[in-house]
Amino acid sequence: MPSIEELYDQAYDLLCDGEADGAIKAYQAVLDIDPDYVDAVHDLAHAYADKDMLDEAIETAKRLIALTPDDAMGFTILSRFYQQKGMIPEAEAEAAKARVLDWKRELQEKKLGQG
């Protein structure tokens, strides 16, 4: 039986090859083993978006944010999916959250560099 990392790699290869249906199934298999596998959640959101399954992409991006609330990436992709769906106010709100997190990260990096 392949390891979870091997399953993830297979899913990623499918996504990169443009095989979103297979990638979705493969990412779901990874998440059946480890529901908190952040990279798989992130990539699953993209696979859904590639299939124009924007409701699923949005819900998966929200799941990513729940797992990594201090990382701007989840907010950034959620913003993009909202924009694709024509939900501009929601997209702008999520983009603003991502910018704030980036600013906080930059300030923290500057503090660490001065210490």
C-alpha cells in the first residue's frame, strides 16, 4: 500500500497533468487518511476550481483557512474563487485579510532580523 506522501504525489501529478477528476479522487483518498493534510486541502481546492466547481472550491478554501488561519494563502485563494464566481465584495474582503496577514508576517520578520 502506498504511503500518504506517495498518494499525495500521485494526486499532485494528476493535477499538474490537467486530470482534475482523477486528482480530486486522489486528494480525497489522502484526506480520508489524514483530514488535516494541508497541502492536499490546498490542492483539492485548486482541482475543484479547475473543474469550475466553485462552490466546492470555496468550501475547501474555507477548510484550508480553518487549518491555517495565520497563513495568507487560504484567504488569497478564497478571494480568487469568490472573484471567479462574481462575488466581488466577498473577494475583496478575503483579499484584505490576506494583505493584513502578509503585513503581520513582514513586521515579524523585521523584528526577528533586528534581534
